[in-house]
Amino acid sequence: MYLMHRISHENSASVRLLKEDNLLPIGWSMLKGEKAERVLRNAKEMEQHEFRDDFVELGNEINSSWLTARRSNYLYRFLKLDKGDRVLIPKSDELDLCEVTGSPYAYDNPEGIDIGFVVPVRMISTGISRHRYVPADLASKLKYRGTNLYLNDRDIDTIEKMIIKHGNKVPVYDFTPTRESIVKKIHDYLTQLNDQHFEELIKAYMVSIGADVTVIPPKNSNSQKNSSIADVDVKAAFTTLDIVIYVQAKRHTGKSDDTGIRQLLAYKYEEDDRFEHLEPFKWFITTGEFDKNTADIPQDEQGERIRVIQDTEFASMLVDSGFVFKDDIFNKG
């Protein structure tokens, strides 16, 4: 059982009992001796509605209007706590979580404070920032202002995840899991494109990051200068930077070999006057996995190593750049 239980009543004494003696308290100090034993026994043996009826009867016997049917629920829930149950303790800005280690009992109150019953506990997690770690569904439940409340399976699942995040110092507003999910979905989308669409998407990405001239060269064109293996799928010029990026794109699942890199290395001579005066950089973009450690990636003519963008890296670049996916990327005019 999980219970949410507030200790704002007799706050300083309640906090001290919890911190120093590992005792979780509740009020009802007016119930002493036989009366305390009576409610303890009833909570153990009776259903809630039976406990409620006897509680109201006890109030009539001692001439106290404080023992009402509604308030009986708070005491009943507390006295039903048993070893292994867990209690979430809301505070103004924080939460504590503890585990019950024994049975509730009447508290011998020497200080005259209104604490009538306690239950021994051990702390599981303390100082959980409500701002940093409490998600919306649990925050809504915490708005309940009664003394205590049973928590359901959904609440329990939320609390257990919250405890893990608190331990790992991952706040509820951390975007990392959401970003990873988005990147994966985009990567899956990329693998479903055909080769032409993949190249058109890369071309659109280059425009989005500032390329002012972009070209997808015709396939199987005969070069007068480069070897037959030479191939570039996308050219993107950034003329203000005096550079051009040559891309060899592979839409692979699983492993990618070094064919794309060899094609880029063989592309040594630029025959398009829009790019020939620009400093070249070469990117190998693959949706597959490329083992960079199997062999050293050779350098091109300018001494620059080929940049390998593999697996989910290109999807991540699309996310980080704020790329906007539009159908007209693929529409031919």
C-alpha cells in the first residue's frame, strides 16, 4: 500500500519525530488508554465503514464533536499501515518517501502536543524537489489538502519513476528522453525514403543551414577528369565561407562499408565552375553503422579526413538545426 500523508499538524514536533526518531505521526492525542487501544483494535479488525460508525459512537461517548465520519477516514488509513507499506510525505517545496517498518501504536506524549499515534519508518528518499522532479499527474494529486489519501497503481508507478530520476538527478523537465525518441523516429523515417528522396532531403538540409548553391549531380555522368568510381550525390556551396561540401549518401540499414568513402576520395577534380574555386569538404552520410576502427579513414587531396555521419547522427543534426520537414522538398516542379 502507498499512502500520501501530511505532517503539517504540530509541524515542528512532527518533523523532529520523523527526523530524529524515524516515527511518522498523526494527531488524536485525546484518545488515550482504552480509547487508543479501541481504535487500534478496530482498525485492525474492521472494515472502513464499520470503523467509521464506531468512531462516531466513540465521539458521542466522550462528548467530542471532533470525531466525525469524515475524519475517521484519515485515522483509519494511518492505523492500517503495515510493515512494507510506503508513505509519501508532502512538504511545502519537497517530498519525502519512507517505508513502514512496524505497526502503528499509541504515542506516549510527554510534551502535551497533539500527537496521539505513530508508526516506525525508514527513509527511502528525502528532499525531492517538487519543482524539479514531480510530474503533472502527481502534482495534481498533491493538491489534495486532507491529512492522507490512498495512492493508486498509476500514482505508485509515477512515484517509483520519480525516485529513480531523483537519484540520477534527472529533472522532470529534462528533454533528453523526448529528444532521443524524436531522433529515433526521424531516423526510422529516413530509412524508409528511397535514394532520390534521401538526397533531396540532404540538399534541403544544406539550404536550411545556409548553403546558397545546391546541386544533385546527374547519375552516371562521364567525367573527363575523375576516375569511374568517383561519385558525389549532393554538392552544397557556402560562398560567403568559400567552401563546398560534397556528400556521398547511403540509405542503409545494418552495416555500411567504405564504398561511399572511396567514391568521395576518387572525386578529386571539380568540373562545375560554380564550385571549382571553393575549398572542398567531404561528408559520408549513412543511415547504417560504419565501423571507423576497422581501418584508418584515408585523407583526401587537401589532407582533410572524410567526415563520417552514421546511424542516427544525421537525424540528430536535423533535430538540432530545427529543420522543417515539408512535402515540397520532394515535389518536382
